[in-house]
Amino acid sequence: MVWTGLTALLSHWRRRPVQLAMLLLGLSLATALWSAIQAINGEARASYDRAAAILGQDRIAQLVREDGARIDQQVFVRLRRAGWLVSPVIEGEMRFGDVRLRVLGIDPLTLPPQAQQVDVAAGDELLPFITAPGVLYAAPETAARLTEQATPPVRVAEGLPPGTVLTDIGQAQVLLGAKDKISRLLLWPDQPIGRPPLKVTVPGLTVREPSETGDLARLTDSFHLNLTAFGFLAFAVGLFIVHSAIGLAFEQRRQVFRTLRALGLPTRVLVLLLIAELLIFALLAGLVGVALGYVVASALLPDVAATLRGLYGADVPGTLSIRPAVWAAGLAIAVIGTLVAAAQSLWRLWHLPLLAPAQPRAWARASERALRAQGVTAMVLLLAAAGIAQFGSGLEAGFALLAVLLLGAALALPLVLTGILHLGDRLARGPLAEWFWADTRQQLPGLSLALMALLLALAANVGVSTMVSSFRLTFIGWLDQRLASELYVTARTEAEATAIHDWLVQRSDAVLPIWSIEGRVAGQPAAIYGVADHATYRDNWPILSAVPEVWDRIAKGEGALINEQLARRQGLGLGDQITLPGGWRASIVGVYADYGNPIGQVIIGIDTLVRHYPDVSRLRYAIRIAPGKAEALARGLRAEFGLPAQNVIDQAGIKVFSLEVFERTFNVTAALNVLTLGVAGLAMFASLMTLSGMRLPQLAPVWAMGLTRRHLAWLELSRGLLLAALTMLAAVPVGIALAFVLLAVVNVEAFGWRLPMYLFPGDWARLAALALLAAGLAAVVPAWRLARLSPSDLLKVFAHER
Amino acid sequence: MLLRLHRIDKFYPTGEGPLHVLHGIDLSLEAGKSLALTGESGSGKSTLLHLVAGLDSPDAGEIHLGGTNIVGLNDTALAALRRRTVGLVFQQFNLIPSLNVAANLAFQARLAGRPDPVWLKVLAERLGLAKVLTRYPEQLSTGQQQRVAIGRTLAARPRLVLADEPTGNLDEATGDAVLDLMLSLVAETGAALLMVTHSNRLANRLNARVHLHAGRLA
Amino acid sequence: MSVRALLIYLCLAAPAFGQGFAGLGTEADGFSVPQPGTAFNFPADHGPHPGYRIEWWYLTANLQAADGADYGVQWTLFRSALAPVERSGWSSPQLWMGHAGLTTQAHQFVAERLARGGIGQAGVTAAPFAAWIDNWQMAGRALPEADALSALDLRAAGQAFSYELALDAKGPLVPQGVQGYSVKSEKGQASYYYSQPFYHVTGTLTLPAGVIAVTGQAWLDHEWSSQPLAEDQTGWDWFSLHFDSGEKMMGFRLRDGGAGFTSATWIKADGRPQPQAPGALRVTPLETAAVAGRSVPIRWRVQLPEKGVDVTIRTLNPEAWMDTRFPYWEGPIRFEGTHAGRGYLEMTGYE
């Protein structure tokens, strides 16, 4: 009985392959986008974990300087001679050619076993490891990036975070130009007895407890939350397709259900059979979706990786590893999504009276009451959005705001469209026009899910593109201000730097030092820069707020400028005091915009910098010169000192690089946007296909009364376009609201800067065209089928026995 | 002669080859007269009606409607014919669910380019629909729905009314009342009526009747 | 004592960082090779010899508390050169390893340290004498005119134990082999080797149970070479014996596929060494025990007929297992028979 029932149910799909394809496609796409994002996030998180776990930082405590500055190597020896089991680590960023890497120097002899990442002394490897030129251990991907560069010998080691090379501490000190310096000390978990207290032995150091999540995971959290939100949106949009395909299939098989039940199949068994059927589809589509998701994720990951590297300095591999958990979750979400999408249909089936009259239209017809209830829900959600906007704070509140705003807008859409269609009806002249408007309104319940999906996709598109474009405009303006100097030069040694400086003084308008140290300010990693007193800064620096005569005060060594993200994250403002590495304090005299930089930044006078940090590396200079002479000077500079090309960069070069980072940051968003829009288009297609099957009883009389099939088809096509156009209109204000939330709430929390909003109606027009194209494509197939329908198919509507 | 059918043949494709539905049908109907077309289920009477309405085309033969052979006309011409010349009343009423009663009533007349508010008002009164003009079809009883369908057809003043079991979905008492209304209104407009029915009782109320058996006129 | 050469070589050059035995028993490429007829040059020779591949300062002490309980202490600093040079800073190829052991009747305490030369974490200076790794040290406090090793302060600490001992030599340095040129095999492998077996010890042990004052005697070996053992040698048993009569004996057996190779030096109470012919020493395991999953002899018969020695040795604590990167057995012993006394036993290569 069960088998017979199942075959009877499944036979439906043999006769309607397109419908089956639509169901599977919708589910696969939804699963694919979801899994892709999960896979990307999973990959990134795994690599943060690897980074956090490097040298056992997630398990063993460390000794650091409170201000993050480097420690004298003798401190290590002092601790060891006092009986403390510690191991020195030096860490820093450096460039090999155009590859920027984190260099990690260790002492393999004292490294705690918990921190051992690579067996650097296997076989006879120890001697080459500890003696010049040393050996760099790197993950396979990192090693591959280094093949073209002049580096010490590179060996491949699995398990290292990407973008990191592990080498001997002595070699690392040479590479990083930090002779006799270390960054921190790993504290062995088991210590011998009879040690003097740490405070006595090394008063300047503090213990940093092991931390499961590194700075990176915290810093990038918002980025991944962003992606997840997008993934969820895409999934929800995909489920609209599934919902409508399942709803249609159930409706079409009512007769079969009734017959099966009349033949003695219990409702319970019938429902179980249908669930079994759905599970088969869900697993099938889930597998396809997961595979597809892998493809999407692989395609997107390089950009995500580039973004994370450019924006957060986080290194994530550009290739995807297969994570069974992610894919299992993808399958699970496909199954759950299917069941959720089918819940309504199953519920109705459970309550289906045995002898209910066949009413194919019942499915498509939602009562006025349901519409009102939906409207009330939408209002509540939009009010909640207003409330969150008013009183909420933090990234979570920002995303909650986005969620209720989008959901509320989506739920309100049918109501709004009904209103507009009523209006159209009222203004219509002529029977066909009236019928067109009235019938479009009648269609709305059946299409509303798809239209809501479209609204979400369009609003997301408008919002995100407004945000990105506003950001780009601000960013470009900011780059122009920030990169005022014509050339930037980096010397290889301090002696060379001095020589370059002297050489340049004769040949340029100004030579401005760009010297900085890294440390911690207010507990956060930060860079401290010194600037010369020069018009370059006075005229151009992108100051957001400052006390009067701010540059005079900086030049006199009175106070510091901080970047916006530091100010926002720490709630710092003008006149507040900050403690800088080394323990001295400065008062904040200004805040400036610093887009694209994940960490805090402080600017003080160059003399103040040198006074407080005499060891500061003095290798970089900005050069002011008439733009026309810049290229010749750059050539001369390279020739005179034999500098590698990347050591002398012109303004345009840096701008190109910065913009590239910027563009990549939003490549992923753009790609997801397009994919989401595609899924929404598909949802619309599925819904229109679904409805077209049920439309015949409504169209046949009109045909019989004297309209050609072509004419009807054109009307059907126009209906799809009209609804899409109206939805697009509705999406614009929602999108602007979305952009506002992204710019004013989410970005501030995620990146630490707030941006002005600019509107780009041209983009909307483009998007509207795209939406109409999608809707047109979705509507054209059912319309074409209608135009080509044989009269006998239409006549079936009039047949007596139905 | 308003309607003349000459040697009409119609086949339907089926799994076991073409099914010969109509065999050489010859039939004619004068303006202002009514003709009942009877026969069992599957005898081909609905098919014949559809051919006359220009909804479908025969495989052989000619259909002259108002002097024009409509066989071979293109879609647009057939649509114009349906719009202006014939009116259809279906067993299932086939009202337009998105339009209210008033709009349904006026619909075909306006499509045909012959809106006549006075005549509409008369029709609504005569059909007892004056009080339900703002309602939607699904809010009407079946008898009311069929009266709307009849009103819609007659509002356009077609020269030929084609009715396919117009009372088939109604109980006998309602059906008789609706039929009476239809017959008297058709007579008033001077249109001819071709009505498909399987009921001898109803057939007898028309001017003439022909019987269709297995695709042939008996 | 070239047997220990294998230990340090294995520990430092290979197993500390991997599993390879590569280079073992190979030629000493670039390293100096001990030459016969070279006189020691003290105090300079108390210090390190970076041109030689391997070197160690190896001290064992038999100690007693006031209640008569026996204790054993080991303090060893190994030097292993990856290259025959010394450089300052991290690129020094001189690696250092410290082992500290403290044996009670019931417990064995072990600690191990590794360090690189060149940065000050570990090293040895000749005069004033100091050998250290981390906070472990063996520091000379001899008067200027005396031998730099004649008075030492010794200190080490592990997770659960520490000791601080003062050592005073009551006899002279004892060159091993021929004037300190100690031949190790028929193939000619040799080392420079001298001992100071005459230390008198006082000091304290810190154990989980508390601080214990102890006295006793200690034996220091200083040896350097570039060539470890022959390839077929699988392990060894090494004995240092303090006879109650004041004489000393050092002897070992190298185990190989065949009968093995024994060697011994008899040291008279005045410090004069009497090297014994190969094979003169006979050692026979009498009883084994399961230690750290291995079967290890814990009772021995040791015979040196030449000197009328025939004693039975038992370990103070059979569990004196040095659970270091390259584990071995090292602990205090007592012996009875024709002679009585205390000493130290080292056993390696038992699987």
C-alpha cells in the first residue's frame, strides 16, 4: 500500500518535469548560497583559529609589555637565569618583493612542547635553521607565493596560518631589523620550584592569559556576520521558490490525495509519504546545492581572502578545504528548509476534508483577513525597527534593525501593491484595462511571496550599492587628501635612509619622514606616527574634528591626533587623555578619518616621536615635488641608490593599490547581490509558472469572449513587468533605509567609521532595468506558452466533467 | 440564414489514433430562432458548439456565420467574431472572478464596443441582479452566477447566442427559471440561440431540436 | 667515558628534535679530533672546547641524610656542537642540554633543559669556573691558587624538587686513559677525559616533603671528543664506585651483537689511576625489573679479579629512570661483597 501510494504520488513529477526542476533548482540554489557562505566563513574562522593557536597561544600564557612594544632580549636570559621557563618569540611584518608576510621567530630549544608547530630540527635541519641565511617554514600556499621572491630557503610545513613564515629567532631579528629584540615570551605551563616572583625579575612585563580567539576573530566578526546575513537572505529567497513549487504540487494532486484516501490510505500515512517524498528531493537538491556551494565558495574565496588581508591583515587561504561539518550543515539546512517551506501545505493536507470540492484557485486566493493580519505584522515590525534605531546600540542591534526592517517591508509589500493596483483600477478606462488591473490584484496573493523575495533582493541591492558607492566616493576623496605627497620612498637601512634624505633635500620641495612604531593604545593594537610640521598636513589632512591651531599644537608636542576608529571604539573625544606606549600621556587635539585601516592610529609631532622612541625605524619618507617632476625624481632615486622598484612608489601607485583593496572588499558583496537577485528572479519565474497552470480557468472566458491568445499573452507579460516595476519602486525607499542603517550603524560598529550617504539614482535605474529584465524573463515563458496553447487546452476549461 | 454548417468533420488526436468526433455535420439556424442540440455525453455536441463559436476549427467543412465562412479565419478575426457576433453561456458560468457583477455584466459589451448603460440596467433588473451589482462572483449563488453569465452575453447584443448546458449546474427549479429568463431575453434581442443540452424536457422548449449520436446527426 | 658521548649525541643532535641517528659514528667533519700525548692545560681545559663535537660536565653524588637515608643526585651539562665554531648571538651552533636527577628510595625526580650558546642562557667559563644552564649552575669558589674545580657550588631545580650542594675536593684531578687520552675502541675512537672523584658534599635537598640536609661524596667527569661510538654498539652499563676504603673504580660494559666490551680504571685513594686491560672487568646482571615498560637489570655482580673485587650491586631505587628526551637509567647504588661502598650506575639501550 505504501509503495503503491508513493508511486502514485511520484508519478505526478514524471508528468511535470519543469515543476520538479524548479523545485530542485530552488532548493539547490538556496542551499548552494547558504553553504557557500558557511564554507567561506568556516575557512576564514579555521584560519583565525590556526593563527590564534600558533605557538600554542590558545593554550599557554605569554609575557608581554603592556604597551605592546618589543622587549630587550636580555630580559629573556634574565628570566631563564632566574629559573623561569620562558621561550622568546619575535614577530613582525615584512615584505619579500611584493609579498607581505608575518615573520615569526622562535627559539626551537626553549619552545614549550605545546607551542611546537613545526619540527624545525628534524634530521640535520637544526643547523641550517639557526645559522644564516636560515630557513623559512611556510604553509604550502604561502610557500608558493614566495617562489618568485628572493628569500632564505623556504620549506613547506602544514598547519601554519597562511601569510606567516616561521623561522629562527636570530634570523627573524635580522630580517625584521630588530637586533637583540623580542616581541613576547611564551610561558611554559609547568614551572620549576623556587622562582622569584615575575614582578621582581621583570617589572615591566605582564602575563597575557591564553586566548581561544585572537584579535583577528574579533576584528573580522562583523565582516562574517555581514556575509552570514547575506547568506541567510539568499536562503530565504530560495525558500520562496521551494514553497511555491511545493504548494503547486500539492494543489495539483489534491485529486490524487482524495482518491488515495478514499481508497483507504490513512491521512497519517499519506502525510508521511509526502514527507518521505520531500526528504528525497531535499537530500537530492541538498547534495547538488552543497556541491554548487563549493563552486561558489571557491570562486568567491580569493576575493574574501584578499579583502580580509587588505582590510584586517588577516590571512586566509585562497583555496577551500572540504569541511564535512559545513557540508553536513548544508544538507541539514536543505532538509529543514524544505520541511519549513512545505509545512503550510502539509498542514492543509492534514485538514483536507475527504470530499471537499476541487478548488484549484483556493490556493492562490488569500483572504482579505490574512492580508490585514500581514499588514499589522508589517507595521509592528517597522515600528520595532524604528524603536531599535532609536534605542539600540552595537552590531547585533544593527543587524536586528536590518532584519526587522527588511521583513517588515517585505510583509508590507502586498498591502502596498494592493493599494496601488486599486488605484490603477480606479484610474483605468476600458474593460480590458479594468480587467487587467483587477486581475493583477487578484493574482497578487499567489505572487506575493515571489514579489517579497524580489523586494528583499532589490532592497538589498539598492542598500548595498548605495553604501558601497557612498563609501567609494568618500574613500576616493579621502585618498586624495591623505596621499598628498607625490612620492614615497622606503630605504633598506638607516644609513641609506639618511643618505636618501640628504640627496632629496637638494632635489625636492620637501622630504617628510613617515616614521612609526607599533604598540597598544587603550588596550588595542595601534600605530603611532610622527609628522613634520608642513603644509602637506595642514592643508590636506582629513580632519573630522579638532581644536583650534591643531597643527601648531602637534608641532609643539602638545597632544595627539587619533583616527576615527580609535575614537569611536574607545569613546574618546577632544581633550581626553590617552596613554601611549612607554607610559607617557597625551591629550587628544583632533580626530581624523582613516578608512580601510582596522587598527587604531595616533599622530604626534615627529620630534615628540623621536624623543619618546629613539629606536624608531627611520626608513620611510614622503617627498613633495612638482607632479611633473615626480617620475624623473623617482627614476633618479632608484638609480642613485639601486632601490628596488617597490621601494619608491608614486602617489598614483598607492591609490591604485588602495582602491584595489577597496574594490575587492565589496566584490563579494556585489557577487552575492547578483546571486540573490538571480534567485529572486527565479522565485518569480517559479511563481509565474505555477500560476500559469492555474490561470487557464480565469483566462479561458476572456479568450472565449473575444481576445486572441497573443493578446492575453502580452497582457500576462505586462502584468509580470508591472508587478516587478512596482516592487522596484517599493524597494528604493527600503534600500535607502537599508543603506542608512549600513552606513550609520553597521559600519560604525564593524569598521569604526561613519560615512556620509550619497544617492545614486542612476544605479537605481540600472537596477530597475535589471529587475524588469529578470521579471520579463520570468514572465515570458508562461506568456509564450499561453500564446502557443492549443484551443483544446483552453476548451478543457469549459468541458463539463472536470 | 444566420448560421449554416456544411459537412463538418472534426478529429481529436488520442493515444490510439485520431478520434472522429464529428461526421459530416450539416446544420442551419435562422436569425431569431432557437435550436436545441441534444445527445449523450461524448456525442460531440459541445465540440460542435465550440466550432460555431470560433473557439476551435473543424478539420473539414464550412461554417457560415452571417454570410461569412469562418473556417480558416485567423486568430484575430476569430477573436473579433467572438467579441461581436456570438455570445457564449457556459455550464460553469466562467465569470471573471476579479471583476464585480456590474463589471462582469458590462465586460463583453464593452469589449465588443457596444456599451449600452440603459440596456444593461434593463438586463440587471430583468435578471434580478440589481441588488448584487457590487458583489463579486464568488459571493453569489450558482443561480445568480448563471444569470450574470447570461446577462454578460446578452449585454453585447450578439446575433447568435451559444449556450452549453446553461442550467446543468443548477437545480431543476432554478434551472427552469434561468432558462425562461434566457429564452425570453434572447427572443427580445432578436438573436438566434443554439443550446446544447442532454435534457429532452429543456430541448422541447426551443423552436427546434437536432440529436447528435456518435458524431452524426440523427 | 665515551659511552656518554652516545647519550649526548643522541639527545642533542637527533632525538631532541627528531628521530634520526644520522651522522652517528661518522667522521668528524671539520671538528677537531683528540690526539694522544696532548697535556691538559688547566684551568683553560675546564672550559668548553667548541672545536669538538661533544663535551660534558657530569656530576653524580651519593648523599645521606641525618637519619641515614640514602639519596642520589645527578647534575649534567652537555654541549653539542652543530659546527666546530662559536659565534655570538642566536646563530651560535653550540647547543647545551642540562639534566638534573634526584633519587630517593621511593621517588625519582628528573628535569631537563635546553639552550643555545651565544646569548648567555647556558655556557661554561674556565676561570673562575662556572657551568650553567638557566638557573642551574656549577660555580667554582676555589681559591685562586687551587684548582678551579676543587670547590664548587651546585644547584638545580625541577618542577617538584631542587638541590643546593657545596662540593670540596679531597683529592687531585684524575686523568683517564693515557694522560687523559682515553681510547674507546680498536678503531681508534678516543676522547679527552679527566675526573674529580674525591668531592666531599654538604647541602640541602628540597623535596615535596620538605628540606633535607645531606652530606656525602661526589664524582665529576669532564670529557670532550668528536667521535661517538662504533655503529654496532646498542647500549652500555656504566659504574662508578666509591669504596669505603677510599679507593675508586670506574668501569663500563659496551653491549653489542657479540660479547661486549668492558673497561675499567682503578683509582687509588691518593688519586693515582691504574687503567685496567680491556675485558678485565666482568659484570653480570643478576635480577631485572620492569622499569618504564622495559626490562632493566637492578642487581649486578661486578668482578675485577686483578684487584680482588667481587661485589654485588643493588640499586637504591630501581625506578631511577631519567625520563628525558632520550631516556636512560641513572641512579645511586650500594654494593657488598669483597668490598663495600656506594656509587652510581648508568644503563642505556634497554628496550
